[in-house]
Amino acid sequence: MCGIVGYTGSRPAAPILLEGLSKLEYRGYDSAGLAVRNGDALAEVVKAAGKLSNLIEMTDGGRTLPGSCGIGHTRWATHGEPSRVNAHPHVSGNATGSASGPVESDVVGVHNGIIENYEELKQKLLNNGYRFYSGTDTEVVIKLVDYYYKKYNIGPIDAINRMMVRVRGSYALALMFRDHPGEIYCARKDSPLIIGVSDGESFFASDVPAILGHTRDVYYIDNLQSARLLPGEAHFFDLNGDEIPLPLTRVTWNAEAAEKGGYEHFMIKEIHEQPRAVRDTLNSLIKDGKVDLSSAGLSREFLSRIDRISIVACGSAWHVGMLAQYVLEDLADIPVRTELASEFRYRKLLLSDRSLVVIVSQSGETADSLAALRAAKAAGVPTLAVVNVVGSTIAREADHVLYTLAGPEIAVATTKAYSAQLAAMYALALEFADVRGKLSPGEYGAYTAELCALPDKMERALENKERIQWFASKHANARDIFFIGRGLDYAICLEGSLKMKEISYIHSEAYAAGELKHGTISLVENGTLVIGSLTQQNLIEKTVSNMAECKARGAYLMGLTSYGNYSVEEEADFTVYVPKADPHFIGSIAIIPLQLLAYYTSVAKGLDVDKPRNLAKSVTVE
């Protein structure tokens, strides 16, 4: 969701803050703002509604804001409408919130998250003489810190700790205090926050790309911890106010990995990076022809005890779980249930210490997935995280972690992270099947070879892009698109449909093909585009029959299948072929044409491919 950045050092802060915010635009936002201090002078606040470019223009690229200490924010509205008044930073005084310039306030801050009891706290502050200019929960928490700071005549860390005890919700909070020039104070609970230090400079941000151009050395502060940043120094504190040590983590990927690298959009770059992401992930999990999950702490003895699996995730990661469910159940002969993280903790958990809850999340910060993880741990159920971000909250809190090696993913619509997650789940399925004695040595070797061949076959699938681009241009004005398939193909359709709807804004739905006659086919009319996924050899004939029923009602048919299934062309109006692969793993190849179709449809419509409306990359609030 929101992006936050901060800097204190010797260089002008505003240009660094604006650069950092530009690296976080993918997170989704509706307004932006900066607060910069020049020595002992008052903090100067500038805010703008809309795009970050508006803030850049207002500040002449940051040149009109002198000072070497500052904080910045891109807001995604939760409490209070998108507006300049509600934009961050917020202040402890009674400023109007819309005017730019120096602010007579003792505390200035930015916040990512949601304060659940803000109305109760707001009333407390109103009773103590505070007045509010915005409709945000952030203004409440800034003024609550100010209240404790003044009432008890205490330091910033102690005031922040009192706030953390009083507040319910999630936050990554950064504050500047009038009495402490050149310093920034941070606190965290359930929202991502990283802190970086280099020679004479300190940074913070909600994600690594914002500061990677300045330092690779970062700290991940944990829940209910705070930090004091000075130029080149970072000090960390627990809830008692005691200073604590934190480990320094070295970021291994290059800043260039978060750049477009000559591609028109991040999404198309990341689609092309999928073979590498899958190859890197598989190479980390398959050693000398055998799956090795020791890096995740998953011993064969532990896996042999597991008698059921729950895969819990949101969005595309949930689709990974849906596809992995078919593979795990078929190869390992183990019961699997794939669940939406937003629903998981609101029902009775019929699990035991012989169950395994697998949390799948690209960012490792997804609020609902994190809550599901904690619910499972509280019930005494073993947990495994499949995440892409080292040091993320889910990675730190899970009992075991399988890291995917997708690198930074900037486009809101996930592609390479999805594919890397699938690769990790395939490896997990093979290990479970082997541990449970469900595969002969020959079968195990054949499946491992098929996995290792996936990246090359994915590269071949990308060769279809010109033909898919032509098709997308012809159907960019479609009103409704239906994706249909059976079995594992249905799981492929779920992800293909989501890609289409989230970046093209075309109404799109995925259905199990056999369910069409139970109501959905009534929506099919002349010109409706129906896309059939036909990768499972034993189900092709049945799905083609369902497609024919749609064609009889005026639908235009696209078929997606592997080379050799040329009979599909007899019914489909347009057919896309992908390389043959084992039916368990072909989803990694078949999804690529559907990603390309969504991408080129969005491009043909002139939409913002990387930052679709109303969406955020990392959903860190419920």
C-alpha cells in the first residue's frame, strides 16, 4: 500500500526522498508529500494530490526545499478521501493541512497502515484540546505521540512506546521532532519498514528499491520496536525503551534489477524474466538431481509426519495454491485444501500438529496472510512460508521458509513471482511424494528432469508474443471474457482471468468448464470471447465440447493447448500452442500466453499497465 521514505545526512534530502518515492510508485497511491528540515528551522511540508509528478513539479524536483533531514510519503486512501488535506505528512499542530510551507508543530510524521481504534483516540485528544484538520487516522496517531511527549515531558522513544501500547492496528511510522533536528524516529507493527545505513547517511523505506541506490546494508525492525536515526547511525529499542542490537542484512540483488532495462513497462520485462526466476528458484532447491529442502529446515523426518496440508494465500498466490493442490494430491497422495487468507482465521481450524499450513506471499507482508500465519501458530500447527523477500515479517515468523528467487517485482500485476512460487511448490510436491514412497526411482528422476526443463520451455512460449499481440489488438474492446478449463486447467484460468481484469479493466471470469451449463452460459452472447485452457490430455475432449456449446451461442473461441493437439483448431477460432510438458507442471508454461494477452490488451487500450487503478502491489492492511 502506501510508500514511505526518509533520509538524514549531509546531502539535500528532498531530491533523495522524491527519488525514493518514485521507486515505490508501484505500491499504489493517490497523493504524495514531503517534510524537510534545514538544521534548527521548522519543518517545511509540501503535499500534492494525484501523481508524484505533481509534487515534483511543485518543488522543482526538490530544489525549493532546503535541508538534509526529511520524510516522504505516497498515500493510498483508507481513512479519509484522496485529497491534499488528507495527504501525508501530518502534523501535531492545528495547521489546515492544505497549505505548503513551514509548520509550527512539535511533531511531523508519515504512516503506512491502519489505526483501528482511531475514533476512540481522537475523542480522547479532542477532550485534551487538540483540533483536527483531516479525516485520517494518521493525524490521530501523530497527535497522540505529541500528547504523551508533552504530558509526561519525556523523550521521543518513550513517547512512541506509550503510543504503541495505546494503539490498536498496523503501522510503519516515521516522525521528526522539533526539539531533535537532524534525527528521525521510526516504529513498526505489522507494516513493512526497512532501515539502511551508509557512510554518514541513514535511510528508511517501506521497501528495498527506494534506498537500494544508496546502500545495500539494511535492518529489518520487528513488531513493537522503534528506531532513532542520525546521520550514519541507527539505534534500536524495545517496548521498554532499552536499546537492542539488530542483525545487518546485505541485499544481494542489484539496483538495476528494479529498472525497466529498455522495456516499455515493468510487466513485460518481468514476463520475460520468468524463465530466469524459475531457473534460479529450482537451482536453489534441486541439488544433484534431487530435491533438497534443507535450506528451509524441512527434514524428511518432519515431512513424513505431515498428513494434510492447508495452502493459505491471497490473489495470484492463492491461484498458485489452487494449482499446487492438484499436483500435491496427485503426486504425493496427501489431502490438500487451498484457502483464502482473508477467510482462513474466521472459521474453526480443523488442523493438528500433523498438519502443515503453507503461507504463500510475494512480499512476505500481506496482512491477511500474516494474520493466517499467526492463527495457525497460535493453534500449534507447523507453518511454512513461501516468500520472495528475505527478512520479511512472514519469513521471520514462520517455522520454515522456502525463498523464491524472483528478484524485485515492480509491476502491480504479478508474473515472475507467481511463476517462482509455482516452481517452489512443485519442488515441495516432489519431496512429499518421495518421502511418502509414492514414486519409483525412475518416476522421481523423470519428474525432476521435467522440472529442470521448464525454464527453456517457458522461453519458447515467449516466442508467441507477436501473434498474441495481434490477437489482443483485435479484442481490446471486448466487454466480457470467460476463461474455462477443467482440473488443473481451471487453476490456470483463474490466474489468466485475474491478469486480464486487473490491468485491462475488462470484465473477466474463470469457470470450471463443466459448470457452464449450471447458469453461466446464459451470459454468453454474440461476440463474447471465451478462452479455453486445454493442457490436460484426458480432459481436452470434454472442454472442447463445452467450448462448442458457447460457440453455438455466438461466442468467439480462443484455445490454449500444447503442440500436437491440433484437433483444437477444428473448434477454436484462434489457437495458441505451447511446448509439451508433463501435465503436472505445464501450468508454468501455459500461463505465459495469458499474461501476454492481458498485457497487450492493456497496452492496446492505452492504460497504465504497471499501476492499474485502485490496486496496490503489497496489501499490508485488511
